[in-house]
Amino acid sequence: MNISGATALVTGANRGIGLHLAAQLVERGAKVYATARRPESIDLDGVEILGLDITDPGGVAAAAQAAGDVDLLVNNAGIGGAALLGDLAGVRATMDVNFWGTLSMVRAFAPVLARNGGGAIVNIASSASWFVFPGSSAYAVSKAAVWSMSSALRQELAGQGTLVTSVHLGAADTDMMKGYDVPKMPPADVARAALDGVEAGAFEVVVDEFTAMVKASLSKDPREFDRQFQQFLNPAKPR
Ligand SMILES: NC(=O)c1ccc[n+]([C@@H]2O[C@H](COP(=O)([O-])OP(=O)(O)OC[C@H]3O[C@@H](n4cnc5c(N)ncnc54)[C@H](OP(=O)(O)O)[C@@H]3O)[C@@H](O)[C@H]2O)c1
């Protein structure tokens, strides 16, 4: 996928990783639709701004109509928090944005991508596709779903030549991680890795070492990862 000359649409482009994705897409020579729930919150030159809440089916359909020349869909918008056994409304909201919202974007834009030669979809997933951070289990379930959805879409859209890339990262320094006292990478690094990945035709981008470690742990006894993770959370405690 050549980003130079492509036409991209980024969800949640007003802040965090989405803002860097939109800015770097412009730098790499793409035409960019930068979208956000509050379009006035997007402060970026050289982009076309659209208002878009990915949980609003009418808004999603209108975006697919307005941005009919898109050949690179970047599903970045997401929300964190919520534990499965906590407030059910929070669990539902997490799935509504991270899973249903992302799927609704793909369903609306798949025909647009087909008309424009296939193109690519980038789904910003997480290291949480493969493990659970305490307190955000609904988020982990939603990001496991985004990972699985990406694999499924790769098969279902292969016939129209659409690349589907899922992007997995640990902690990045954005509003989402404000309350967490852990090492965080710059969001610009995440955007760069994601765009390098799609340019290389990658199915999956594993951005950082922590995420690589989490993914590698899946082939082992889960108790081993649990021990390592407890040590990471409580380094002072003896093993
Ligand atoms: N930061 C991390 O450590 C980390 C780690 C792994 C994965 N991720 C993933 O990276 C992506 C970006 O997160 P971030 O860290 O940049 O978080 P962020 O700074 O909290 O930004 C989240 C973005 O999503 C938008 N959004 C939320 N609900 C939306 C909706 N219904 N419709 C449209 N936009 C919506 C927000 O818009 P508003 O301004 O309107 O709220 C905002 O632009 C998310 O998918 C997140 O799960 C982040």
C-alpha cells in the first residue's frame, strides 16, 4: 500500500494517537479526512475535517457518502476503562465503541474501498488483545474482538484486495493512559509503526517489546505470564 497519493480517513483524529496518524499521513503525501465527534476540536492543517461519532449509524453512512474516494480506513477511535463485573453500562459502551463502532465503519467503507481498488484497513487494537490489565477487562475483551475481527475481515475482504492490518501496542502517552503510572511511549512512535506496517503490507504490527512479550506468552502456560505480570506490577514483591 502506497500512502503517498492515497486517500485516508482517520477516526478520533482530534487527539492522542489519531492526531499523530492524521498528521503523519499528511506528511507521507496522503489526502486525509480527519474525523472526530467534535469536528471543532481538530487542530491540524492540510486535512479535510468531518464530524463523526462511530456509534452513530447515520453518521457513519454519511461519512462513507462524503468520503467516497477513501482507500485507507484507519479505525483509531476507542475508549478505555470498565471491568466486566463493574457497571454494565460501561461494559456495553466499551463494546459499542471499540467493537461495534469499528465494525460499523468497516461495513460502511468496505464497498468504498472495493470501488477504489481494494486499499487497506488499519485497526488500532492493543496489547490488551492478548492480556488483561486489572480494572479494564471489558477493554481487553473488546480489543481481543478487534484482533479476531481483523483476522476475519482479512479473509472476507481478500476477494476485493483489501489489506487488513491490526496494530498492537502497550502504553502510549495519551489521555487514555493519564491515570496509569507506567512507562509510556510517545504516540507519534505508534503512528509511525502503524503506517510503516501498512506500507509494508503487514497483517499485524506489534509496536513495542512489552507487546511482543505478551504475544509470545500465549504459546506458554498462562501461569508463567501471570507471574511475570505480577512482578511487573509489584516489582518490590519477592517472586
Ligand atoms: N494509549 C494507549 O496506551 C493505548 C494502548 C493500546 C491501544 N490504544 C488504542 O489506541 C486508540 C487511540 O487511543 P488514544 O490512546 O489516542 O486515546 P485518547 O487520547 O483517549 O483518544 C481516543 C480518541 O477516540 C475518540 N473517540 C472515542 N469514542 C468515539 C466515538 N464514539 N466516535 C468517534 N471517536 C471516538 C476520542 O474522541 P473524543 O475527543 O470525542 O473523546 C479520541 O479522539 C484507541 O483505539 C485505543 O484503544 C491506546
